[in-house]
Amino acid sequence: MPGKTLYDKVWDAHVVHAEDADTVLLYIDRHLVHEVTSPQAFEGLQLAGRKPWRIDSMIAVADHNVPTTSRSEGIDDPVARLQIETLDKNCDHFEITEFKMSDLRQGIVHVIGPEQGATLPGMTVVCGDSHTSTHGAFGALAFGIGTSEVEHVMATQTLLQQKSKSLLISVDGETGPGVTAKDIVLAIIGEIGTAGGTGYTIEFGGDAIKALSMEGRMTVCNMSIEAGARAGMVGVDDTTINYIKGRPFAPTGEQWEAAVAAWRNLKSDDDAVHDKVVRLDAASIEPQVSWGTSPEMVTSVGGHVPNPDEIDNEAKSEGMKRALEYMDLQPNTPISDIKLDRVFIGSCTNSRIEDLRAAAEVIKDRQVADSVKQALIVPGSGLVKQQAESEGLDEIFTNAGFEWREPGCSMCLAMNADKLGEGERCASTSNRNFEGRQGKGGRTHLVSPAMAAAAAIAGHFVDVRNF
Amino acid sequence: MKAFTKLDGLAVPLMRNNIDTDAIIPKQFLKSIKRSGFGVNLFDEWRYLDPGFPGQDPNDRQPDPDFVLNEERFAGAQVLIAGDNFGCGSSREHAVWALDDYGIRCVIAPAYADIFYNNSFKSGLLPIAVDKDTVNKLAEECENTPGYKLSIDLASQTITTPSGDVINFDIDAFRKDCLLEGLDEIGLTLQKRNLIQDYEASRKQSAPWLFG
Ligand code: SF4
């Protein structure tokens, strides 16, 4: 019998019961909750007279709707306020741990889970949010669920699940200088497409992934969903274990020793067989910039906007034309000629301390270009913000003309006041460049934090490696 | 969940690939704490020329006459024929609620994003996956045939076209049963309460740090 993949191992350890050949009842260890996808689940629970099965498995935080201006100003938008108050009320009622808006630990749900040590290797982690895949960086099986499933997990601590196939994406060799985790994952999506991972759980492997910090691995796993996969995972190694050690929710003492011993096994066996394997050469990956309205529409910074007329697949060519029209871009335009109105550094993809350090390194002693209307930096959590301030990064940002904000999802999805105006063009470190994602008629280009920082200074895209 | 057994419904073609959940229901409408009322904002940015905000009177909106759902002949459509990778993007079940609230009971597309596919069943919305050529053919017939209705029978897993063509589709047995019966999944799972407790007891032994 062949060995087991990492995915097999975590899956097998959580099967409560096999319903039939395809469907199992899967146990859930960690349930993260936020304000947008939980109110209807809490309501359903209460209407049925049910209670959460395991309150200690839950951590709640408001992130999507929170303002990023000073917390003392409260929330202007009454609809958003009601949603956040509803989360507070539900958490108070059921005594669920919640990091409220005034708490230093508040932040984007996928930033705070790992930061608190609440995401551990080998766990099943769910949240009513597709970027739950982020937590797979810890060798956890982590995936987004809809609100009905949120209610199912609350009520039963389980989910009815069908196992997916396994896709190994191996990024072999070493990346060049100036090439980050974001560039790796954008290059992967450019290669396999936004439906390339549909029906699969991805395992990211290869030397270039192993060389990444936990922050970098989280960036990669975060965008598994943009490649169509519900979950992305990375095997456990010293990097994983060192990151977790000493965090508030991490085990201690004898339990720590026992946990580490068990976690060491959380990687695919050498003789494990994946249903599909994709290999990328790390050395060939350059800093990436998306040019269209789907994350697969991406190219390297030295490249050009592609020409749909040169594509023989008609549906694809039509899709590209539509995207270029929306993005107001001409075929064959050099990427470095694209000028920006706004720059956004933040989101669960790129708002951790390392991301801010990378941006600061580029920004130091420089100024945001006059043509750029707004350059925002939104840290992923209150603790990230505090850390950045202790390193003096906030001063580098504000001296350069960036706005330094309170934590939240912000302009990643523009549910709060941070959004693009009609036709505005943005360099963004977030994960989705869909039509209207950052505001109706807004145009998003996905890039790494260093590339976004350089674009803010130059006013257009530039290769951060020669900047 | 709501049951789905049979449907005889007017179809409407929306043949774009990668129709994402942001397009199906834009984020400004996710601030609602209810499950209903999303139908008026289904495909909001495509459907209307003016920007939409929550709580707006639909009579004040400016529908885009070029958007297919606004065409008179497709009023009351219950079957949406769509392009590949339908429902990609976020996990928001609001996308399913919006389709359902609008009156769509079934989507036919070559493939779906996993989370959307899963979510659909919870509201009794049937997502049918058939090959691209078949979807294209249905979309073309629908475009060219006034009053084009499809008959969908979940029990026999068939779609019947107005000209009598019968198309078979796949669906896994568990989901099919739940949908046919309109089962309460949570109630069903809670009948296995003992199994969950047994699992927890053994897991507390083997991995106590997970119960900290
Ligand atoms: S930062 Fe963006 S992608 Fe991440 S959870 Fe918030 S809205 Fe979703």
C-alpha cells in the first residue's frame, strides 16, 4: 500500500462516521466566526432551540465591516453597526471568546487565528469565509464553509464532507531576489488557472515553499481558493513549530512535547501518491502583476498586457476582451506603463508583519507619487499594528504619505468606507481582482507588498528588483 | 433544507465563465443579518446602471436593458444556464440565497466552485453539471426559442428539453437523497450524537492539546 498524503492523514484522523462511500461526518477542531456569515447561523441555532456543541472551539472577531479609522469614532454605517453588534450579542449570549473592536487582538480572522496560536497543525479549521485556506500553512485542513454549514458546525461540531482529490504543487529550486510568496502563488494560479484546483486539496511542496516563513506560507495557502481549491496545505517542519511556540493558545509543558512529536509526522509520506502533480521552477518566477478581472489573468512585471486576438480558444479570448474593456487596458501595453490612482497594502493575504517590513524597506526615505490619490496601509491585526509601530514602520509610512490605519479587511472587499471610485485603478496586495471587488467600476491589480509599495512611489508599476 | 424534486421552468442563458459570488451578490448587501430579501440585488452591478446600496427602493433603480435577466421574455425564469466555474470566489451563502430569492431553482453549468456547489443544496437550489457542449447547446436553444422551458427531474437525474431531448446528469447519492426529502441535516447529524461523543473521548486521549 502506498503511503499517505498529508491530506489523508489529517482527514483520516477526523472521520467520525462514514455515511456512505463518498460522504463522511468529519470532526471540526477549530471554528472561527466573523460578523458577515454568522448572524443567520446563530439565528437558525436559536430558532431550533440548540446551543453550540463546543464553545471552546470557537473564536469570533469582526473584521469585514469594521472601519479602519480611529476606533473611538465608532461605526457610522448603521447597517454595518447592527451586524457587528449582532455578533457581539451572540458571542456574549453563548459566552464565545470574541476579540471585540476595542481589543488589541482584533484583526482579520485569518491573521489572528495563527497569531494567537489558535491554528495548530493537524487540526480541522473552518470559518464562513473562503480564505480559511490560509490556515493550511500549518499542516491543518482548513477550508471555507457557507452559513448553513457554520450552523451545522456550531450545533454538531461536525460537517458532512466528501473527500477531494489531492494535488501536489511543487515549487522546485530557489526564487530569485525580490520574488515573494505572493509572486509564487500568483504564478501558480497563472499556470493552472482559477479552476485548476477545483475538486482538489492542494499540498504546496518543493524547496521554494520550504524556504518560506510561516507568513509566506500563509500567503500561498490563502490564495488556494483563487486556484479553485477549498484547501491548501504545507507539511510541518521546524519553521511551523518555532512559529507556534509560546503563542497564547498553543499547548505548553508536557502537552507541547507530545504535540510536537505528533506534528512531526504531519507531512506526506515519501511514497504517497497524489492524484495530480504540477511542478514549477522557482527560478523562473518573476514579480507578478495581474492585468484582468480574474486572478489567473496575471503576468510578470516585465511583460505586456496580452492580446486576446492571439488566443485560439474563443471562450477564453472573449473573456479576455471583456476583462480588458473593464480594466480599460489596450493589448500589448507594457505593464510598467500602467498608472495607479490608489494603492492598498493589507488583507489576509498580505497584512502580516513581514509584509509591512517588506513594504517599509521599499518606501523608506521616499515619497508617494503626486499622481496617487491615496495609499493605504491596513495592518492585519492590532498586534501586527503594535509590532510595526514598535519597529518605527508607521513613521516610514506616514512620512512617505501613506495612511496608517486600524486593522480590518478594508479595501480588500470594500464593505466599509475604504473603496475605489468608478474607474479608479489600484495596486492591491489582496487576493481578488473581480469586477467591482474593491468598489463598483474599480480596477484592481494584484501584487506583492513590495511591488505595491514601489508602485505607490513611482505612480506606475515598476520592477521592485531594480527600484 | 428545502426539497427539490421536479421543476418545469423557464430558462435564461448567462454564458459567461467564472461568474463569481461578488457578481452574484455584491458585498454591500452582505451587511444584512437576514436570509431573505437578496433577490432584488442578484447580479446587481450587471443588472442596474446605478450603484446599489442596501435598503434602496427597487423602483428607484435603473435596470440595464441590455442585461439578459432584464429582458421581458426571461421574466420569471427558474433555470439559469451559465458558463464554466460558476460561483467561484467567496463562501458567501448569500449568493445562493439571492438566486433562490429571485426565483432561480436550478443552475446548469459545466462546473461549479466547490463551496458554492455545497451551499446550493442547503437552500434547495439544484446545481447541475453537464459537459460544455451540452451547456452551449442548451444556451443556444434557449436564446433562440421563445418560452424555452426545461423539465428537470432529480429522481431520474434527467433534463428534458422542449424538443424532447433527454439529458442525464450525475449527482452523488447522499446529496440527492437529502434534496429529494428536504432533510434537516443538523437534526440528522444530532441523531449520531453518541458517535460524535465517542470520537471526542478517544481524541482527548490521543491529542489532548486540541481540547485546551
Ligand atoms: S481580507 Fe479580504 S479576503 Fe481576507 S477575509 Fe477579509 S475580505 Fe476576505
